[in-house]
Amino acid sequence: MGLLSFLVFSPLIGFIVFCFIPKKEQTFIRNSAVVLHALPLLASGLVLFQFLDHASLAEKINWITFEIGEKVLGLHFELDVDGFSLVLILLTTLIGFLAVITSTWHINKDNRLFYQLMFLLQMGILGVFAADNLFLFFIFFEITLVPMFFLISKWGGTDREEAAFRYVIYNGLGSMILLIGIAAIFVLAGSTNYAEVQHYFAENGNPTLQLGLAFAFLLAFGIKLPIFPFHSWMVKVHVHAPPAVVMIHAGVLLKIGAYGLIKFGVGFFPDAFDSLAILIAVLGLFNLLYGAYLAFVQEDLRSVFAYSSISHMGIVLLGVSALNTAGIQGAIFQSVSHGLIAAMLFFLVGSLLARTNTTLLKKLSGLARLTPLLAGFFLAAALANLGLPGMSGFVSEFTVFLGIFKEMPILAAIGTLGIIMTVVYMLRAILNMTYGTYKSTYGEVQDLKASEVVPAVVLLICIIGIGVYPNAIGHMLQLTIETILGIGG
């Protein structure tokens, strides 16, 4: 077993171990979950060191071979990483580890099953980013749907069943479209290996066919991102899923949409995506402004953050539509930055819920007096989300708009309104909650404990680190971006 295989399947170790732990051993289950979730984090660190050392990480095992007419076709178990996928793997293992720590304070029923589902979810996400062919990518993509459904439906809030079913229906629709596209590519190219598919479409240009496949990928991954009007499922999940699960969903799962659009959409069909650039830019602009406006009028903190995610995914679409180095790099930076910021925001939401049992803004006020640490971290995350210089949000938004202003200056100028609206809705929500007259409806509350401060500090360090030194991840992305954009000539 190679290092990438160990990374992808390391969560299964935890899943199997938990099968033999009695349900009544709650404290042992919680502690074991944290320790066993550290395995993928350590494995991703080893992968990073090998990648920086330019060592080969590729793995290939002949899996399925069959004949169609005179053709002999094969589907293989292939793993490999580039700069883009490695950055998202690191994001996955970090947020997954911190999410499990968060869950140890809030999940009080069927703990063993909860952590087993978390292990399966992390395995699916790691497989998505480590896969080196479309068929394997699709299998791992489908694996993520099952544990997420049960995590939402069993441990979520009041409308958890509706949120879970919306999640499955919308993402299942995206999966169906994606499978049709992958099957068409397999029949045409005779392979689902990323490099071979890229080479095939670079050498065999059928503009109409490529445009159809590009649109299918845009729709499939647009649902995952999500693009308006396929966004309602995501709002439900953000509001009704457990905070630890939302950390992974907002922090990582949404990024599969951005990953697919950039690596497969732009990577396989650059000319077709060039034809769709205006459409993608308009969709991104609508996401940005629509999400920002609805975030401004929400009265529940989780709804504010949910619509904020829709708005920020619009920035990703604007970067993709630019189809230049700055735009694509900005879209990737925005994916990573939003992942860290969203994870921090929902980590803090979990701590807030544990203390006040509410996220309604009208019931929250004056928390800065009682919980200065919690209020301070909320304000820091809000400043990162609105793009304060020195934080990751500023770097990603600046780079995206640098790319889009070069290609579509009018749309870019309109898009800056979304940045201004972000400032308004984030400060409205956070300042109303932390300042003002203290309301005693939730009683006296304690500030963050030392064990809660650590995850918040880790995420904040990452956010500031990328903001101050973007090249920490930028140098890993350069070759990937050049490869993607070089396909179109």
C-alpha cells in the first residue's frame, strides 16, 4: 500500500476500531475519535513533505478490464496529487480533525455511530481529491453522500429530515449528470485517467460535443458549489446540521464543486469554457449579490453564514470565468480561504449554541461583556470573511477581481458591490450579537474554555498566515494552474 492509499483509507482504521468499542464507553469513544482522526492529518503531512521533495506519489492498480467491440477498455485504481488537490487534502484533514474535537462537546447521543460516519465521510472526501481518474472520483464522490445524509438526519436540528433529503436529492441530481458526462468521456476517450482525457480532448476537438460536456460538468458541479437556483439545499444544511458537520460541509464539501469546475471543466474543455465564460460570470455575479442581500436580511446567525457562503462561492465562479492565471489562482485561494473562515465561524456557532441554545440575533446581545474571547474570535472571523487586508479573504478576493477586471471590467465593477455588502451584513450580525445591552434570556454564560480556544487559534493562524504570506500555498499551485490554462494553447 502506497502513502496515498494509506492516507485515503486511514479513516477506515477508526471505523473498524469503533466496531469493537462498547457504546457505553462514552469518554473513551470521544478521546479515541480525536486520536484516530489525527492519523489522516499526519498522513497528509507526510504526503506534503514527499510532494515538496518532488517524490512520485502516483499509484496505479489494474482494476477492471472489458471489451467493447474491438476496443479493450480498462478502469484502474489510480491515485495521484497535484498542488491543487494537495492543498484541499490538507484542508480536509485539518478541518476534519478540528470538527471531531468540536463534536466531542456537542454530540451526546449514539456517539460511536456518529464518529463512524465521520470516518466514512472523511475517507470519501480524501478519495475525491486523491483520485486520478474520473470513475474513481465518482465512486468517492458518492461515498460522501451516504454518511452526510445520516449525520444531518439523525443529529441535526428541528428540520433535519428535510435538510437531509434536500441534500440527497439535489446532490443525487448532480451525481446523475456527472455520471452521464463521465460515461460519455469514457466511451470517447477510452479512459478516465485525467491526463489521458486531457490529451484526448486537446487532440480531438469537436466544439459542439465539448460544449455539451462542459455544460454538463458546469451543472453537476454547480449544484455542489452551489449556483443559484440550486442553492436552497445548502441553506437548509447550514442551518439544521450539527455545527461540527457544517464545519466539514462548508469548509470542504462545497469545495468539491470548485475543484471539479477548475480541474475537469477548465482543464478538459478550455475552449468550451471560454464560450461559457460570460454565463459563468453572470451566474457568479448573481450568486455574489443575491447571497449578500439575503445574508443582510436574515435574523438567524446560521442563516447569515449560509447565505454568505453562497455569496462567496460567487467569487469562485467569477475567478473561473476569467480563465486567466490571476482568476484561476484567486478561485483556488477563495476556496481554501472560505473553507478556513467558514469552519471557524461554525466552530464558534457550536460554542455559542452550547452556551445560549440559540442563534437568533434578536435573542443575542452584549456577549462581549460576558464572553470576550468568544466575541473576539467572532469579530476576527467576520473581518476575515469581509476581506480585511492581512487575512486570507483579502488575498483571494483581490486576486479574483484582478483576473476578472482584465477580462470583463463592467461585470467586475458591479461585483465590487458584493464586497461592500459583505462588510455591512457581517458587521451587522456580529456587532449586534456581541455589543449592545446584555439580554439575560440565556442566563449567565462562560467564556471559551482553553480546549475551545486551541481550534479557534489554529484556524485563525492559518487565515492570517495565508493572508500575510500567500505563497505558502501559492507556489504549490503554480504548476497546476499553468497546466490547466496551457491546455487551451
